Amino acid sequence: MELLIIFKHALMITVFVFVMMYAQGLIPFSVLFTASFVQDGHGMLLLLSYSIKDSLLTKIFNLVFGLAVGGALYALGL
């Protein structure tokens, strides 16, 4: 249970860093979107305990979809 709390806090800190970088104009919105979409948080741990294959497929889908949409947003200048 303590491991879940550590992962949750690490995710919150990471999202906070990306939001602050976006607010200061250091990164475009497309990077903020991609980082937020790809990070699934501690919900993935529940799926991982059920099936490693399904959790890896979900993570790969999130990564590919996040990069595709983030790349399209970056190409549009967002």
C-alpha cells in the first residue's frame, strides 16, 4: 500500500512540473497534453496485478496515441 502512495505522489509532482513549465511558457501545450495523457498513474498497478500482457498493451497504446496526438498538436503550432 505504501508503494501506491509513493507512485501517486511521484505522478502528482511530475504533472505539477509540466503544468508549471507550460505556465511559464517553457513548453508548448502539445508537450503538456502528451505528458498528461501518457501517465496513467497508479491505476495501471491494478491492471498489472491482473495481467502483465494487458497492462503492457495498454501502456503501449497510451504512448503511441499520446505521441500521435501530441505530434499533431505540435505540427498545428499548439
